Amino acid sequence: MGTVLVIDDHETVRLGISKIVDRMGHHGLTAASGAEGLELFRAQDVDFVITDLKMEGMDGVEVLRRIRELDPDVPVMIITAYGTVETAVEAMKIGAFDFVTKPFAPEVVRLKVTRAMELCEARRARNRFEQETEYLRGQVELRCGELVGRSEAMQQIFRAIEKVAPTDTTVLITGESGTGKELVARAIHAKSKRAGGPFVAVNCGALAEGLLESELFGHERGAFTGAVRRKMGRFELANGGTLFLDEISEISPALQVKLLRAIQERTFERVGSERTIEVDVRIVAATNRNLEERVRQGLFREDLLYRIMVVPIEIPPLRDRREDIVDLSKHLVERLSQRLGMAQKVVSDEALGRLMAHHWPGNVRELENALEQALVFCDGERIEVDCLPTQLRPQPHDESTLSISNDQASLPEILEDLERQLILKAYHESGGTKTETARRLGIKTSALYYKLDKYGIR
Ligand SMILES: Nc1ncnc2c1ncn2[C@@H]1O[C@H](COP(=O)(O)OP(=O)(O)OP(=O)(O)O)[C@@H](O)[C@H]1O
Ligand SMILES: [Mg+2]
């Protein structure tokens, strides 16, 4: 949680804002003049400054200017009762984070504080990134094959890959969709002594049982209707290399038996043939399901699980390793702009703040898609918040307070509608974290669950 310095010569205003800040779980500091504010700023670690414009002595624009000199990374927001376009423009020109006219709803303060904290977090992460990259180079590998990641979790995975790659051990990679399972499999192959051989991937979830069997083991001519010529299976194609069995949880029980034998003995028969074929393949499997759970449900063979789970590698979801987002964004923007034949672009601090705050249910793949969309929509050299996909942009209704969609409705209906909007907003702003949403709304988590259910919010 951060520290917010509120400078205003009106006691009620500064205490009011500071109270809102405290209720958000941050720490509010107050000063009655620009000079006092600057003194506090020098003495304390301040993350966000909110200052009045018109004050005796030093005015808000001067405060902004001095703070920019002391620390250009700290956002400063100016509030005023005399909102003129000119002062707003001037303030924004010298780098004000935002400009708000009094009176404003508490909701506006909360929203600005949230945005400013995001921006602060992004700037800190970027600074850390810049300082550490130099220092870390040579100490820690920030990459492993195509994989990028500085988080402790990814560093551990890199070490596991280095260790396991040179052996022929079977590896099971687990992780939510889009976390980079295939990339880990490719890195294992690339760092193994089989790197010169083929890397063959099969998506076990994409084919019906019969087709999957012939895809894996091949078939003889006439083995079934439509089998007009002999076909080699993926096991044979992967000979001398690595076979990547993706979505292995989806294999039918009957085929699991055949797969178990193929993995155990490295032998199998093509569909429609008696001849046993022997291959030299290394198996890497992946799944986004809980295989132990599938075993308990009787959907996955326990012996097969133990056979493939010799070395497990678990990739945590992106939201649990947010420190990877700066490097990943940079890496993905480089890769995408190359692929799209575009000039290199950088992600603005504010946009990065949004990226770091998002929940990323689709993990790195979702991040990649968001950045691709941003690159396509963005005209300038920088990817700004406006270029991000809608779910990442601050919602338009954020700016105003809540809206009554149908004022003909009854009071209970209107209240329900407002409640729903408030919950949605808090839910969105806390990145879909339920405990945080409940905290913001000041209700119990159990009450929140009930309400999420009631309003069909997922
Ligand atoms: N650590 C990483 N560094 C760089 N790129 C990554 C990383 N993790 C994932 N990616 C990129 O994100 C995308 C998704 O990765 P990948 O296909 O390996 O995920 P997956 O776990 O196999 O997903 P799914 O379960 O949906 O098949 C790819 O374009 C990949 O290049
Ligand atoms: Mg995959």
C-alpha cells in the first residue's frame, strides 16, 4: 500500500481526501501549504501527491514543478475550484498526472488514487528492471530458450529445464492455458542431446479416439475406411527426437493403455498391423488439468500418471508472477512488431500500469494478444492506454459516478442496479480478486459471493 500526500489550505478538503485514501488501505499525509507539503515530500516516501491549485504562498503549479525536479516518477494531481482550460493545459504540460475540478465525488478520488498507484508500481518495476537487467546479466539467466522471466518461479523452472534437458527423463508440464507449456517443452528439446532431431507435437485433445490412435501410431493401408495409404504416426516421426503430448488428460482410457506401453517400452504397432515397431523418443507431456483429480474420478490411469510424472514442472499463472510482465511485454512487443513488419514501439508507463494490474485469465497468450491488438491500433511510437483492448482500458463509466439506466424503475430496482454497478466496478478495479473486492466494498467475502451470484457476475 502506498503513501498519498494531500496539500490543500482548506482543512475539510484535505482531511476528507486523506480519509478516503486511508479507507482504501493507503496512508494519507496532509499539508496545509505548498511549503509544508514539499517539506513532507522530502522527508517521507510519497507515492502520489494531490495538491490544490490556488493557495497562499506557493500555488499548485509551483508545487508540481518542484516535485517534478525532486522526483519525476511521482504522479501529481491538481485539484481546483476554479477549473479553467488554460491552467489545466499548463499543468498537464509540465507533467501533471491529472487535473480535477471541485467538487468531486469520493469515487473520483478513489479511481485516481488507484490509477496513480498502478502508474507508480509500473514505474518502479521498470526502474528495477533497468537497474537489475544490467546487474543480473551474467548472474541470472533472464531467458531460457524462448522463455523470458525473472520471477523466482520462472528462475526455478529455468534451472529445472537445464537439469532435466540432457537426460532422457519424461517430463510432465502443468499450468493454466497460455502459461507457456509448449515453450517449456521446446526449451527442453533444444537443450537436450536430441536437439538435432525432430520436435513433434500432438494435441491429444483435438482428435477423436480412433483418429488419435492412428495419428500417434500410424496405420497400414486399408486399416480402416479412408486409409488409402500407409501413414507413419507421430511416435515414428519423432524418432531420435522429442514427442510432445499436449493435453494428455484428454486421451481415452482405451488409448491410455496403448500409450502406457509405448512410453514404457518404446514399442507399438501401427493400426492394422501386427509388426512391432521400436523407436527412440523422449516424451514430454503437458496438461492444464489436475491429473491427480482425473485419476480419482477414474478418467486417467494412475500407472500412466506415474509414468509421465517422473519430473513435474508446474508453471504458475501470470497473475502470480507479475514481476515478469515488464520483461514479457518488452519481449513480446519486439517479437510482434518484427512479425508484423512494424517499427519498434515502447509501452508507456500508464499502459504498463494497466498491464500489471490486470488479472490475465488467459496468461501470456492473452498478454500477447492484447499487445498485438495495441500495436495494430496504435499510431504513435508509444503504446498508450487508449490502444489497449477495452477490457484493459479504464471503463468510460469510471469517470462519472454511477448511472441510473432506467429512472422509470422502482426504487428497489434502481438500488439493485446501482449495487450491481458498484460491485462490477470494484471487481474490475481489484483485478477480479474477490477478497480485495469485498474489502473495497466493505462487505464480507461470503456476502460478496452471494451478490456475485445474484447478479450473475463471473
Ligand atoms: N515465459 C515466456 N516467455 C516468452 N513468451 C512466452 C512465455 N510464456 C508464454 N509465451 C508465449 O505465449 C504464448 C502461449 O504460450 P504456449 O503456447 O507455450 O502456452 P501453453 O501453456 O502451451 O498454452 P495452451 O494451454 O493454451 O496450449 C506463445 O506465443 C508463447 O510464445
Ligand atoms: Mg499449448
